[in-house]
Amino acid sequence: MALDTVYRRQPDVVGRQILGETLLVPIRGELADLQRIFALNPVAQHIWTQLDGEHDLAALRDGLVAAFEVEPAQADADLAEFVAQLRAAGLIAEVS
């Protein structure tokens, strides 16, 4: 995982707070892809909000370390895993 890579959320993904949990639902055309709903824990929610096309992965990792008091190596691993899942599901796109 290159830490200088920047990602942005795809515009056809809707995020909603339901009973204190953040859910991501991809919307393709006029239909929701209910097979690919993501329920986010607090760490994943933090990452999701920062995937704005401006922050690189190093900044996201540093934010995780500060916000959740985890070691940088653990933050790297968590970030890499979640970004890989989002990429595989087509929910984010690489900007640079």
C-alpha cells in the first residue's frame, strides 16, 4: 500500500446513520445493491469520512493513530485491509 495514494468516495454510494451505525449502500442507476451493504465500525467510519480525494493514506494513518491511540503498524494494517475491501467493492476510486 503506497501511503502517498489519495482515494475518493464514489458518488454513487450513500452513507446513512441508522441506530448509531453507519451503513454504506451502493446505488447503481435507480437500484441499491443490497448485496454490498457495508456496516462500519468507528475506525472504518473515520477512514470513510477522510476518503475525500484530498487526504493521502499517510494522513489517514496518522489520523487513526491520533484518534484511536493505536500503533502505526496496526493502523497501517487496518487501513490497508479496509481500503482493499472498498476498492474490491468499487466504493472508492484512486485520485493519485
